[in-house]
Amino acid sequence: MVRIFIAFVILIGCSSEVNKPYWEEGKMVTVLADLRLIDHYIKQHLLSQRDSVRTLYRDLLEEIHKVTEEDIEYHLNYVQSDPNIAKELEEKVQKLLHERLKILQNYQ
């Protein structure tokens, strides 16, 4: 799972000039977790539907978190610029997703 996340971050974009993030860490973790969920849910759809579904989910993510596609790319570039940062954030994303899963299981 960690390898998938790191590969995803690297594929999103490479920038020769990476600046500091302007999101707080908590927001970055939440957005990254939601991006992970989006990728998971997209795989549940037919290949022919995935682009449309991805667009819908990404638009929803941008609306919920009050971010733009450019904001997301900027912060993904920051994360991929340093493997230590990527690993630290991945651990926090995993923890958040695990906590969300526990909450959902309590409602069943």
C-alpha cells in the first residue's frame, strides 16, 4: 500500500522547484486520504466509466475541502519531493483511514 501511494505521488507530477506547503498537515492528510478513497472507488467502476467518475469524485473533493486541482498538485509535488515527508504522511493517512474504518464498523 505504501508503494502504491509513493508511486501515485511520483506520477502526479514532478517539479524542479518545490515550495513549502500552505495547507496545515491535518488538511494535507485528510485530502490525501480522500484521494486514496477516490482511487479505490474508481476501480469499482467499468473502465469506460472511470474518467467520468474520477472527474465527479475530484470535483466533490475540491468542493468539500475548498481546494483546487492546482492546490492538490502543488501539495503532491511537495510530498513527492522528500521520501521522508511522503513516508510520514503515508503513515498518518493509513492511521486516519483505519480510524474511519473502525467508526464505520461500529455502525454496522
